[in-house]
Amino acid sequence: MILEAIGQAEEAGTRLAAACSLVGISVRTVERWRQRPEADDDRRGPRHQPRNTLSASEQARIVEVLKSQSM
């Protein structure tokens, strides 16, 4: 989907670097994806959890507080 959108932008006259900048990926990433058309968005994200990540119970408590009407 991203490759398709970038391709359409290029057909409309946008430079590849500008289109990549807009979606937050590098030109090299698009070039690599174009070599393997069967894999569109192959980003993996962070490979580790930050030490200060909230636990599931902490996340649930935050959602509970946000949904409460007592303010």
C-alpha cells in the first residue's frame, strides 16, 4: 500500500525523496521494497521493550482513570 501511494506520487511529479520524507521512511527502504514486490511494508519496529514500559495492570489502571467521570 505504501509503495503504491509513493508510486502514484512519483507519477504525479513528486520526487521520491519528498514522498518518502512525507511518510517517514528512507529512499533506500523504498528501493529495497521494490526489489521484493511481494513484501510491501517490511518494517519491524523496535526490537526491545524499554525498561520503563508500563505493565498490563498499569495500562489498565490508566484507561480506568481516563474513562472515569470523577474529576
